[in-house]
Amino acid sequence: MTKVAFPTVVFLVFMSCSHLFAQTSIGVTPDMRAEANGSYQTGDWAKAAELYDKIVKIETNNIQARYRLGVALMNSGKTADSLPHLEQVMTASPNPIFALSLARAYARSNNKAKSLEVLAKSLALGGIAPETLTAENDFAPWKDDADFKDIVRRSDLAVNPCKAKEEFRQFDFWIGDWDVKTPQGLPAGSSRVQLILGKCIIFENWSGGGGTNGKSFNIFDTNDNKWHQTWV
């Protein structure tokens, strides 16, 4: 029987553990990310799911990778497998993009109640564009459903907040092309007034005599419930 000194045994155990740690702590390489992103962008969902699964196992807190894993699984027909990932990212980072994908996954699982619940939660996060909701095939069976139609209506107001208050429309009479004259009836200039940026801004373009040109942004501020003009 061969005797091995205690320090030698400790050294061998240490080396063995170090080797094992080195094997399991290899990070995600740029090539792994590039391949996963490429598969996702080209719609190779099965391949993307496989690659993102490897990434997520190494980077468990990588929210973007987990989100893409969930989407890839859902689009490759593995909706049940996608739900835990989409639920996790929605909990970790609530936002309308994650909400839409999670709601779609619930819809594909025939869980209408959970799908509408997630869509309702998205309203407080800024909402989802109403045209996105109505164009989504996963929600098509509910197009005439009263609850779904109400969410679409409320999403429109969330995404386009200037539709929510009548005060935003108080100066709409100003919109148009104007020939401006002095009290004596002489030409003083011209003005083109437009409604821009989601119907939130009344934009004035003024051209006056003698080169007195300028522009103004006119907005209704819900903080003080007053109109404000910024003229340049």
C-alpha cells in the first residue's frame, strides 16, 4: 500500500475542484450571443430556443435572453414551456413588450382570463398600441368581446394620452393656414398651424414681414391644467 502525504492529498483535491470549477464557470461567448441573435432575427425559433436556453442556464439573470427564449419557445409550438420564462421576465421588468408576449402565450394556452388580466396590467405601464392588439392573430377570437374591446379603447388612451382630456382640444380651432392682416387690413404675415406628436402639440410656423419668422410649441400641461407656449 502506497502512503500519500496529507498535503499532497489536499493539493490533489484542490486541483480537481479547480478543474471542475473552470469547466462550469465558462461564460457566454460573443459567438454564442451572435448565433442566438441571428437565429432569433431570422425566425429560426427552434434553433433560437436551443441557443438561448444555453445562455440562460449560464446567465440566469439575463432578462433579455430569457425573454427571447420564451418567445422562441412559444413560436416553435412549445407554449407551455414558454410561460414560466415570460412570467419571470414580466415580474422582473414589467413593460408593455413583455406583457404583450405573455398575453399571447396565455391566449395560445386558451387562458383568456389570464391573457386579459395581463393586457389590463399593461395599461399602467404605458399601454399597447390599439392597432397592435386588434391585428394580433392570437386575440382574433375576442375581437367582438366586450372586455377585450374595452382594453383596446383604454390602451388607445394610454398610448395616446392627449385623447384622454378634452382640454387638449381647446385650441384645435387654430389649426390651418392663415393670412394675417393688421387692423388696417394690410398683410402682416402668414402662419401654418399643425397638430403633431400624437395630437399633443400645436405647432405654429410664423412668417412675418421684415423677416420676423418664428415657431412655437403649444401644449396643455396636466400638472397645472394650463396652456403653455414656447416661442423661438
